[in-house]
Amino acid sequence: MRAVTRAAAGRGMTRRVQKAVIFLVLLATTASATTALALLVVDTGGPFQQAFAAQHGADAVVGINVSRATEQQLAATSRLPEVTSAAGPFQVASMSFDQGGYPGGTVTVAGRAAPGGPVDDVTLTAGRWATRPGEIVIATDLGQGSGTQVSLPIGSKVTVTTAPGHPQLTVVGQALSVTDSAGAWVVPAELPALQAATAHQSDEMLYQFRAAGSAQQVRADVAKVTAALPAGAVAGYAPWQTAASEANGNSSIIAPFVIAFAIMGLALSVLIVTNVVGGVVVSGRRRIGVLKSIGLTPRQVTTAYLTWVGRPAVAGCLLGVVLGNLLAMPVLSHSASVYGVAHQFVPPWVDVVTPLAMCALVGIAALVPAVRASRLSAVQAIATGQAPSQGRGYTAHRLLARLPLPRPVTIGLAAPFARPGRTAVMLAAILFGTTAVLFAVGLDAGLGKAAAGVQTTKGPGQVTVQTGGNNPVFTGSQQRQAIAAISAQLGTAHYVAQASPTVGVSGLTREVNADAFDGNATWLGFDMVTGHWYSGPGQVDVNTVFLTQTGLSVGDTTSLTDGGTNSTVKIVGEVYFPSNQPLLLTSWQTLGGAAAGLTVGQYDIVLKPGVSSQAYGNGLGNALGPNLGMGIYGSGQFFTIATSLIGTLTLMIAVVAGLGVLNTVLLGTRERTHDLGVFKALGMTPREVTAMVVCWVAAPALAAAVIAIPAARTLGGSTLQAMANAAGTAIPASWTHALSPVDLGLLALSGLVIAAAGALLPGTWAARSRTATALRAE
Amino acid sequence: MDVTRVADVLIEISNVTKQYGGGAPAVDRVSLQIAQGEAVAVMGPSGSGKSTLLNLIAGLDRPTSGTVTVAGERIDRLSETALARFRRRRIGMIFQFFNLLDDLTVLDNVMLPAQLVGTPRRRALTRATELLSVLKIEQHRQAYPARLSGGERQRVAIARALVNDPELLLADEPTGALDSRTGHEIGELLRGLNKSGQAMVLVTHSPDLASHYASRTVEIVDGQVATAGVRS
């Protein structure tokens, strides 16, 4: 059989290149398909749900006012028909802490003797559980990505600034609660010592309900629990949907990108593999005819071709799976940490199904033309294995010959018309490649804005200055010290003082976080979805959730209650601020300023262009001294991973598209070897031959570029919209058209680059071929 | 035997050998001179090396050793690009199977070499039309080669070979694919061209063609010159 395979496939440069192309195409497409499928499965297959089920997540975390309900009454709620399981009560406290003088934030700390339990089985990701007072376990994602200078490795010490005596705790473990029941845990005996002197004791109960599919169902279930307890016992609750929304957060943003790339990658894989493999068989028809004439059976011919194509294809598929796993790993490991799962990996079935599917695709792509060729009579096979049908493309040649362009160029431009089917496949390959490039660059710009938007949820400005002591607000002397240091620091472009009170909003039962800026803050760079940044007293900007929850729109007015003072404000803009909490942004004056009790909580700083935030931070840190803390913000690691993943997938799609072009042009040059010999005999120089061959792809590439621009805009726009929906926010309209028409036009030329890169190699080979040999070719 | 004066030498082949792989040389230590305006027939049985010799003169192939000088230019050491430029300026080629480009019209086929040397389209068109008229196939100028008879195709090939007024016309079995009557017509055409001063080298295994239409016959056997300078 080996001899038959060798005879059927033939040898020589073209065959070796086709083998290499099959291998590389299958390597790249299997890798991208594995990556895309894995990310899709992991992301859309519900990693939160998986983690939720594994950790027996709470459908509702219910806050209890312990002065109104006894433990017996609370225990009785677990027997309600709606409740399937309950845990608690766990004593909880809100504590602010710092580490080494730098503020670490405020977290809910719960007293729990052990991580396990019937509900909210907390996963220990590092270290161990707290076993004695003075120890604390912190949530793995606490402070993650915030860019603050607080890091909490095992063994580090934190100081609870809101508790009397500022007790110090040692971090002994890191853990994750899928339902965010707490941000830190201590032994129950420790908790009273962590509570602020003025705080009331509160507990939380964790429930799993019989029906909790929707927020409405959870609300109804909690209402039953509330009814079963004395009035005022239930202080509030958090449904699992809130935790899901927060956990999905950034990962959901990437899902539409991955889906779009997966579809493009898979479609391109099918197209190129079919083209390459089918092309190998079709270009071998003449040989098939010869082999049949010397006695090979149709089955032998078919089997020989499948074997020949199968070897590089299987090798490419197997290595592609390995490569795909390597590419998916960084995103999956990030996802695992987000969801509190020990590991996330490419599902085994993806590793099995993807190469099998690709091999099956190769088999079908090769089988159909091989069977058709084997059924031809020997004479027919030899005849159809010759050059393209006569008559095709003649008109194009005649018309293009009249153009005032060098003759090799016009001949090259007319060549695709001789093989319309093959040209269509080449056009589709270039189209996919060009669309991928346009789509990726456009989305990269969008993702960059999303990253910046997410950054503003952590702290407006690139650098913030906060108090480092126990008091979360600046004293007068600290303000003067901060302003002096910031003003003197080279690289400061703008800074503004910010207060962050909570305000009551008409129609909302819970107070809303507000950021009030003492001065011009337009440069903070909040992206506007609609409307404009506030420009005077009485104007506010809000995020999407604020509008959703209040039912208001930009242009409406609403009443704010701040420190017992009512004021009417006009909503003048909707800012991009992806969060599930409403937010209000306004001026210091709108909220009444210092007279209304506003105090500076932090200074937001934006740096001059080109200034390194890290270097700036080092300098400012020295100037501020130990009493003031600082946060330096950068885009999160996730966006870096996502951007590099998009870049890698784009490159792979572009390479596969280039290989598709290479294969098509290779088939073309092989078919036209004799004509190329004639051209050279007539005096066409090697460079002219190369130019002519490269021009074969110019028309399809230009057509692809023209189609790719609207295709990429549509795809990019809808993907960004899906991304925004996943993040639970509206996005500025400008994001969907982040690239100018000129940018798009220039980027669309990437189609020409892909096509030229694919055609250059066969063009060079054609130019280097020996003329006398080419003239002898049939 | 040197039959030409040095000043008139158009082609000078000196001790040229061409060997493919490790086999016997296709052309073995051949030396030959062809004068301006001469019509030389290279004869020999199949596989004797006559087409290889023609390819070496045209610069389509390079000698393994020896030198090939055409119109004072050592073509054996030219680059591929320089060889291509040499061919389009100085050489016209006619092939046994015409080697016309099927997807170009007769006119476009003829104009192509002129356009490759940079002749403006209008002038190339005038020259091609003139040649087609001289060769009596002007009525087929917009036809495609596949629709023409063998003789008509060879006339188109001759027109294409002449479009740049080459110093040398090389013809590889120009009547080999034609019936005897058409072959005779083509032979007469070539003779007429030679009479007007066109130097040419005809490769043929037909003694009739050689004797009737060439002024000198060189016979190649097993890659070596068996007889040279036999004037007809």
C-alpha cells in the first residue's frame, strides 16, 4: 500500500509544500478551534453554576438583626417548605483595615469555625482555616486587580482600623465564597473584638430554596422567611444573582469575542481544509488517470489519497490540540481564580472531539473529490487534470489588457477569472482573514476602553492618594500635605479632591454611592454613553444601573437626600461604569460642599502623557511620607490576557488565510507551469513573474477588503453590544465605531498583505523555475 | 570549421557542455559560430541534443561548461533577469507546439513581447497588426488560438517572435506539428524572412526543411557536432 500511496501522491516540491500546508492549516485551525471551543464551553457552560453547585452556594444571604430574633426562631426558618437547606446564623461585622499604613478597604468579616457546611461551602484556596483568635482568612480576590499597594499573602498582618484598640490579625489562609457571603473569616470568638464600638451586632443566615431560578423567586422566598420571623428581624438580603453578576463580571465581557472568533475560526478551518485537501486531489487527477491506466483500482486510488492526506492532517490535529490547550490555559486559570474553582482546564471531550472533527472534515474533504476522480475513466481523469476550461477568463484578459499597467500586472489581475470556483474560495479565505484583523483591531480598541472603564470603577484617575491612618477622611493638615506633594510632583497633569458620601435618591430604598469632585474633573475620562459631563451645580451624571433602578432617563430630574438636606438635581449624562450598584457623580457644590459635611476622602490624579505611573507613584510616595497612602491603577491582568488571546487568535486566522491563499496560488502555478515557461521564454523577468503571480490574488484581496469593512463593523458592533449586555451596562456609541473610515481603509489593506504573503512564495518559486523545464511541462 | 568572419559573428558557442545529473552530456564540447543573417539548421535524431543546444543559445538553460556569446554578449554568465531582458530584446522564438497563450487573443499574444520591453500599447498594436497582415492572419486578430488551425497558430507564433525585431530567430521544429503543405508554407515564410536579413537557427530532424530553407546545416549526434558548415 505504501508504494501505491507514494505513486498516487507523487513527490516533488509542490507535494511537499502541500503536505506542509495541510499540516500547518490543521495545526492552526485545530489549535484555534480547541481554544475557542474550550473557552466557549467553560464560559457559557456555567463556571459560576459549576462552582455554585460544588460549593453549595446560598440562594440568598439574609442579614439578620439579632436583637429581633432568637436562634430558635432562625433555626425554625430552615423547616419552611420553600427552604431546602440553611446555615447560620453567622455573626458578621464590617471592618476597615490597613496593611503597613496603606488602606486595604472595608470588608464584611464573618465568624465561622470551619469553611464547610450545608450551605456556602467555602473553598480554601491557600493556607488553612483560622483556628484561634488573631488569625484571619481573606477572600482570594480581595484587593485583586485594584492596583492598590496592599497585598495579603499568607503570614502578612492586617490592622483593623475600625475596631477599638486596632487589633492586628495574621492572614493564615485564602478562600472563596461563591456567593460572596463574606470577604474575610475569623473564628466566631474573634468577631466581637473586630466590631466598631458604635456598630450593632448583626448576623447572616444562608439559605437554599426549592425554587430560586429568578430574582423574583428569591425575593418571594425571602419574603416567606421574613414573614416567619418577628418584624424587623430581616435587615436585607443578597440574592445569588448578584454574586453571579459580579463573578461573571470581566469573564462575561470576553465571551462575545471568543464566540465571534470561534465561529470565524471554525468557518475558516472548514473552508481552508476543504480547499487544501480537495485541491490536492483535484490537482492529482491526471496522475490518478495514469495510475488507473496501469491497473490501480478506484478503491486503491481513493485509499492512497486519503492515506497521503491523512498523515500530515493527523499530525497537525494532534499538535494543534496541544497548542490549543496551551493557549487556553492563561484565560482558564484566571477564570478559575474568579470563580473559586481550584482548576479550570480544557474539558477532555473538547480535546477528543476537536481533532476527531477536524480529521473527519479532512476525510470528507478528501473523500468526495477522490471518489469522484476514481470514478472517472482513465482518459477523462487525464483530460480533466489539465489546465482550466477554455473560454473562462478570456474577456477579463481582453479588457484588462487595455489598462495602462505593465503587462505582467494585467495578466496577473485577469488570472483569477479562469478558475472562478477556486477564486471564490481564495476570496473567502482572504475575507475571513481581513475581517478577523479588522474585527480584532476594532475590538481591541473597544476592549481598551472597557479596561479603562473597569479601571474607573476601582479609582478614577491613574493615581489616588488616601489617608493611611485610622481616619478614612483627610484632616486639614493632611489635605495641605497632599496638595503640596501632588503639586510639586513632576508629571502631575491634573488632580482633584473627591468625597464619597452615600445619598438618598427619590424612589430608591437604599442609599446610593456618590462621588463628589471639588473642582474640574472632566479630565478623569469617564466615557459618556449619552448626555454630557456635569457642567454646573444641580447637575449629576449617573451610571446605567442608576437609570435602570430608578426608571429615570438622561434629562430627568430627581431628588437627593444628603445629611437631611433635600435637593433637586438634573441627570445630564449617563457614564460608562460597569457595576451592579448605582452610582452618582457630581460636583462638590451640588451636594452642599463642606457645609453639608462633605469631607475629602481621596485625591484623584491624572498624569501627563508618557509619565510612568509606577515611577510617579514611587516619587509621590516618598513625598507623601508614611501617613498617606496611595493607589496606582493599571488595566487588569485579565484584559492583558484577553488582548493577547485576541491577538493570537487573529494571527492564527490570518496565517491560516495566508496558507489558504498559498495553496490556491500554488495549485494555480502548478497548473500553469507551462504558461509560466512561455512567459519567461518571451522575456518576462523573474521579478515580473513574481509580480504577475502576486497580482493573481490582488482582485480577490481587494474584493475581500471591500466586503470586510462592513462585515467587520457589523460584527464588531454587535459583539461590543453583547459585551456590554454581559457586563450589564450600556456603552458609548462611539465604541462601536472606534475606528475611523481612514483607519478601516488602511486596515482593510491587511487583506492585500495576507494575500500577497500567501502568493509570494509560490510566485518566487515560479520565477525561479527553469524555463526549459517549464516549457516541457504538460 | 570556421565559416564566418569574426566581425560577422552573431553566435559563438565555445566548447559548450551541458550535462543533466550524472548521465551522459546532452551537449558535449560543442563549438560553433553563426554569422549575421545566416540561416542554420541544426539536425539530428531524437535525443541528440539539438533542442538543448537551442535552449543554450536562447539562454533558457545554462551550460555546464564552455561559453555562449550572442551578439557580443556572454549569456552564460548573465543573471536570470539579464537573460530575460536579453531574450526579449534580441531573440525571437518559435516552438513546435506554438506555445501560444490560450487565454489571450491573437493580437494580445503578438503584442505581449513588445509590451514586456515597454513599447507603448498603441505602437505595439500597430506593429502587431502590421505583422499579422504580412503573415496573412489579420482577420484572426481577435480570435483565440484554440480556434485556429495549426498553420495559423504557427504564423501567430512567428509574428510574436518578430514583434521586437530580434537579431536572432530560433525555431524548434517549427513544422513538426504541421501537415506537409502547411509545413512548406511556414518554411517558405522563414526563408523569406532570412532573405530579408533575419538570422535564424532552425532545429529540425527533417532533411527537407534543412536543405530547402537553411543556408547551412549542423548535424548533432549524441551531443556532439558530427558535421558543421554544410551549405545547402
